Amino acid sequence: MAASTVEIFNSLWTVFVTLGVLVGVVVISYMAYLVVRNRARPGRPEPEDVPKPGELPREQRGAKKLLISVILSATIVISLILITFTALDVLDRPPADAFEVKVVAFQWGWKFYYPNGYESTGELRIPRGVPVKFYVTSQDVFHNMGIIDLRFKVDAIPGKTNIGWMRVYTTGVYDIRCFELCGDGHGVMIGRLVVMEPEEFESWYSSLTVS
Amino acid sequence: MGSHHLPPTSSLRRWLMTTDHKDVGILYLVTSIYFLVVAGVLALVFRLQLAEPGLNFLSPTAFNQAITIHGLLMILFVISPLAFALANYVVPLQIGARDLAFPRLNALSYWLFLFGGVLVIISFFQERTLDVGWTMYQPLTSAFSPYVGVNTGGLGLALLTASVTVSTVNFVVTIFRSRAKGLRLTALPMFTMSVLLTVLMMLYAFPALLAGIILLASDRLLGTVYFTSPEGGAILWDHIFWFFGHPEVYIVLFPALGVMADTLVTFSRRPLFGRRIIISAMVIVALISFLVWGHHMFLTGIHPDVRRAFVVTTIAISLPFDAIFLSFIYTLSKAKIELRTPMLFTLGSIAIFIIGGITGVFLGSIALDYVLRGTYFVVAHFHYTMAGGGLVGLIAGLYYWYPKMTGRMFSEKLGRLQFILTMIGFNMLYFPLFLAWEMPRRVPLYVESLIPLNQVATIGGFVFGASFLVMFWNLLYSLKYGEPAGENPWGAHTLEWMTKSPPPSGNFEGTPAFVDGRLTFVAANGAAGGEMETHLSIWPLMLSLASFVALLGLTTNILVTTAGLGLLAFSVLGFAGERFISREGELGERWPFDRVDRMKLAWWTFISSEIVLFGVILSAYVYVRTASATWPAPGTLFDIGHGAVNTFVLLTSSLTVALALASSRSGSRAGTVGFLAATLALGAFFLFNKYDEWAELFGHGVTFSSGLPASTFFLTTGIHGAHVFAGLLALVYLLVRALRGAYVRDGHETLEYFGYYWHFVDIVWVFIFPLFYLV
């Protein structure tokens, strides 16, 4: 079974969070350790190289120490980005057999156009387990179509059609929200995505009468 | 003393007329704190709304206005001006200068900044101020917000960019040309170094913002279609705005990095670790900052290869930061760390910034950005960097230099209390927002499971706010009751501590110089024997007030604008005619501009920023033209004849202005007057011919709003024409003075500087002519 787009995101997220927390904790703890260990206590002598008033700046040398640390952090960052590119190869390539839906955002709601010509406003139904490809645009201002529970987001820009796709294995109802400030109704620009069992979807979809 | 004494600090006249960099620094400080309070209260108001979903405490419009103005004020009118409050006060002291290179221009930057902010505040009381987010995305801000408050707010930003340009030129010239003898560029104290890099970024980033605002204002007020047409629209704005916007992030941060570096050295009693590496890293960041804007556009559907290129630059810019912050931390080894208030804030700010930096890597990953874009994760990330790294870092600087500015120590106890409240409040406010990463930004309505996180954040917001009250009380109380500070309370090594607190007018007793790396004071003040220096001028205030009135009229009553323009003309003449004496010290380190005098350097600096302004405007033209499916063929819409004649006329005028300079140098008054008059005539003919061309187009029904070819033509040639017009006004002034015999025996330089400007305007036309008429 091909991975769902949600799983791809979640595994990437886990890697980033783990490494991010690890690096943050190590670096901040090391700093805290230095501060506590080297704080001014009675009897602690001034360092020999203390900059004296009126002196031009000098520097502490230690290129090696720094080089090693920067190479270490560079390794972490670059590997994270390489993982990202691998994930992108999947996320940026919608399967050819995807079910295709056109989405038009407007102030303040969502219109959906199905391949058979059926249109609906506010609610979109898709089958479970099937890749769905979205062609997203806007009829007025810059919006962003986001279904955060399904880790999905596409910019909706007037005069431009952007593509996103997803494959979902869990049925249910999900909020479609706008993630780009688009005016007074931005906060309530909420649509519904209904993920249905394929058989249920099929019977609903074939029963539609298109004018 | 060789300088006029300033009126006492209790005199209003002093504060309205001062040009002393220390006074101007105090003015910046007080004003930025005022805007901090306004923007902070706005934040508390919308945090209250967010304490529960669906509270109707604020209407959606009010909510959007609150978040927008909060962001704009904090970024443009609080953090940067606070940094420039410190820079104004400290940079001349750190380099051993008597003042900034152009004291009157410095006062002018302050007043322009103040009145820009006043315009933004006024827009609140008109019909709807900006309610579109600080990023002002299109076409929401152009076609879909027909409110007068948006215009006024936008014009306030335009006034701010004027302030920034004047100020950056001033700092560039000062830091290059007013250093004490022996203070090489590489030996600058870190704060001054960071300010230098900041102003260089500002110099080339803000013209992009100005260009964006000009196009936007033109769409809104004149009806051009840059952002309302889909070929330009959202993506064009994204490119322009983020070309400014991403360097702006580092502009906000860099002065704080300088504060951190200086305080780390002072309070850890050790030299900075890897000083040269830090400086190199900052230079690299400043350069790459202009190449990362696309990472704000990962989801807009830009080409995948372009996107990947921006990922690479984004990663490339994160590595110098690793070097900078690790060097900061390594400075602490084998140190004797004195945990005074400024040091506490520096350490706190570093820790917070590290979290902000790490989370930035998340956003640099396109795949994660697909999901995190537009969420609270982004909000948390940029508050950790800009508010935590920037603002909290600057608080360290404020405490650090407070004794220098006031001559008094603040209460260490209250300083620590504020530090604790800041750290608790800040992290309570923003850390939960990382955890609430599923929540969209800028919405008052959210799912119930996020209520606890939002409530913690709201409480944290009030704690963070309270921490500032402690600071205000501390700083005000200590002004009167603090212990006397003495010259160098921290035992620091940099130059600003080697004079009285607060320093006298002229800053030092004697002229500081570094001989063999040691500070000495040579002779008396360089001003001895010369003319008295001037420290007071009313014209900076008058010029700014006039610009303010003129802009306010644009959104209220055009008669007001007329009055403003009249006042502006009067003020320009007053400014130009005033005898204002400020001298550069004679001894000084000026590499690499030893042979370029300060006015020349200032003109070159200014013109280089104009290149970005026209570069963006011309790029916008190329962009929309490339994006358009059809475009009228050359010669069909715009008359090549008009363009060709104007090219000839303008190039000839470049020749005559050069001949005017040559005549003045050879002492020929008739030649000077004659060639200036010829230049004026050619320039006037250029504008007349332009008018004729425009009138013809309007006669044929081609107006600002007749599609992109017309919009881009009118706007680009209009902005260029405005530059020609400004040049003509200057020419009239030069000609009147030349008729009275000026520029012949001395003062040729004035004609030389004008020549640079005029040649530049001609060169811009050399790009416009083929781009608009021939291809």
C-alpha cells in the first residue's frame, strides 16, 4: 500500500522534531553549563586576556573547535534537507490515475468542480484510499486551501492554478480552512472535506444529476 | 569649547531643534518606546480575544486591524528605531567621532520617522486602517480594500522609507569617514560593525519596499493595474515585498547581535571568540539575505527548480548563524562571567534565538513548509527570532548603555525582576504557539482542543507586558535616584566608556586616537580656532512636518496637500540657505574613502540606493510583460518619435551639466550660468515633450488603467519624470546662486554632486527608452 501524504509528513516531522529538540537542548545546556561554571565568584581571578579599557579588540582563537561544530551542524542541516527532497519527490508528483477536482476559493468560501461537471459549494466528498489531485485557484484575492488534519495545503491565487494531491486512508469529516489572510471573513472561511468509503462514494457520485 | 552650547534639557526648544546625535538618540528611544506600548497593547487586545474561540470581543475587522498594525509597528516603528536610538547615541562614541557626518540630516530622519508613525496612528481614526496583515498581500490590499485608512497607513510607510534612506546614508558616511585615527574598519567595536552591516542592508532593501508602496499607491490612487491584473497580482507583490522583507528580518536582528557581542566581551571579561569569523559570517548573511526571498513563496507555484535554489540559499544562510552563535557561546569558556542585567538579557536572548533558529530550519524544508505555512508555528518562529533575538537583545543594549546616557545606574534588583518576568512571559506566550502549530494565523476562531495552549499564551502575553512596566519604572526612577555611574561602570574596553557619562557636547575632551593599538587623546578638540559648530536647526522638523501635511492631504483634502507643498518649498529653501557648521575631525581613519569627501560619498551612497528603486520598478515591468500573453508591438502604442527626441535631449543635458562644472572650475561665470541654463532648458523641454506625449495618449483614451502596457509606461516614466522635475527644481536653485556669482571661485563640488544625480537620471532613461519604445 502506497504511503499516505499524511504519513510522509508525519515521519519527516518526527525526524525534524527529534533532531531539533536534541540540538536545542545540547546547545542551550552547554551554554548554561558554561555560565554556571564560569560565573564570577569571590576569588575567581580575572582572565589573563581581559580586554583593557581603551584597547583595540582582540579575539579568542579556536578555529578548529568552531570548524568541527559548524561541520557537525551543517551535516545535520544538509541531511535534513536531503530527506526533504526525497519526500518532495513524492509530494510533488501526483499519481497519474488520481481523481481530479477543481477548487475555486472566494471571499469567503470554497467551490468544488468534479470531473463529471457537478459543482458544490462548501463541501467536498472524496473516496478513501484513492489519490486525489486538486487544481486550486481563486476568483478574488490570495487564499490558501489548508486541511491541517490531513497535512495538506495549496495557495489559491487569482489568475493562477496550483496543484496539490493527497491520499487518505481514514474516512471522516475534516475542516478545510483558509491559511492566508483574505479579509473580514478569513476566520470563518471553513469548508468540509468528507472522506467516504469508495463504494459509498461511487454510489453517491454516480447518482449525481449534472445540469 | 568651540561649539554653541545647547539649551538645557528642560527646554522644549532644544528637543525640537537639536541635531546632537545623543539628543536625537534619546528622541528615537522615547518615540520607539511609545510605539512599543501602542503595538504591545494591540497585541494584548487580540490575545484577549484569542483566550477563547468565538469571543466577539473584537469584530473581524477590528481583529484584522489590530494584528496588522501590531506587526507593522513592531517591525518598522519599534525594533529598528530602538536599534537606531542606541546606534545614534553609541556609534559616534564608539568610533571617536564628534557627531554623525550630517547632524541635520540625522534630525531629519528622526522627524520623518515620527511623522510616518503619526500617519499610521491617524489612519486608525479614519475609515479602516490597514487590516490586511503586515505583509499586505495582493490583490487584497489593492482592489479589495477601498478604505482611506489603508492609504494613510501606506503613506506613513512611505515617509518611514524616506527617513530610513536619509539615516542609512548618514551612518554609512559616518562609519567610513569619521573613525578615530588608528581605528581600522576591521577593529570596529561589534555594535558599530553590526550597525554598518545593518544600514548597508537597509540601503538596498528599503528602496524595494518604497517601490512596492509606490506601485501599490498608484494602483489605489491612480488606477494602474499592477496588482489588480492576474499577470502582475499576487506573485509580483510577493517578489517585491519579500525582496525587502527577508533582509528586513536581519535588519531587525543585526544590531542586537552587535549588542550581544559587546556585552559578552564586557561581562565575560574575555575577548570575543572568533571575532573575524563572526564578522565574515555577518557579511555573508548580509549578502545572501537578498537571495532567499523565495522561501516565503514555496507554495505559490513558482517553478520547482527555482524553489530548490531558494532552499539551497536558505540553508546557506543558516550556517553562518551557526558560526556566529557558537562563537558567542565559546566566548564564555574560561571566562569570569558577571551576571549583571545586560548580560542576563544577552544570554536570555541568545537562548531564545537558538530556538528560533532551529525552528527556522523546519520552515526551510519545503515539505514541512507545505504544512506549516500560515500557521502558528510560523508566528512562534518569527517571534522567537525577531522579538526574542531582536527586541530582547536590544533591551540588553538599553540597560548596558543606560549609565552612559544618563550618568546613573539603574536598579539591578528591578533589572533582574524584569529579566525573570521577560523569560517567563516570553516563553509562556510564544512556546505554546509552536505546539499549536495546527492553528491558522490571523483567525479569531479555532478548534476547542487548542484552548489551553491559547490561554497559556494569553497569560504569558500579560506577564511579558508587565515585564516592560518594571523596566519603565526602573529606568525612570533611576534617572533621578540611581547611583552616579562614572565613566566606565562595567570596566568595558570600547571607546564610548572613555568619556564622561553622559558625554559632553563634542563627546570627548581632546581627540581620541589609537597609537599602536592603545588609546590616547591628542590635542584639544579639533574645533579649536575654527568657526563655532552649530547644533540647532528648526528645518529638519519643518521639512518633516511639511511632508506629513502634504501626504495627509492626499487622503483627506487636496488643499491640505497644496499647503503642505508650499511649506515644503519654504522649508527646503530654509534648510539649504541655513549656515550650519559641522566639521569632520581632521585626524581620522577613512579607508577606503580617504580621497572621497563626505558629501561625495553621501551622494554615491544615495544614488546606489536609487538604483534599487528603479531596478525594482523596471523588473516589475519586465515581470508583467513576460507574464502577459500579448503585448503591443513597438511603435503601436507609444510613439518612438517622442521617446527618441527625449533621449537626445536628455543625453545632451548630461553634456551641458558636465560643461557647467568644467566652466565653474575654470572660473568662467558666464559659462557656468550659460550651461546651467542650457541644462535647465533641456530638462524643461524633456518634461514638456513628455507632457505632450501623455496628453496625446490620454486624448486617445489610453489612461493609467488601460491595461498593463499603459500602467507600466505611465508609472515608470512618471517616476522618472518626477526625478527630472526634482532635478529641475535643484537647477533653478543652482542657477539663481550662480547668477549671484557662486560656484566660480569655490563650491564647484555642489555642481559635481548635482551632476552625479543628473547623469544617473539620464542613465535610467537610457534603460527606459529601449525597454518601453523599441522592444
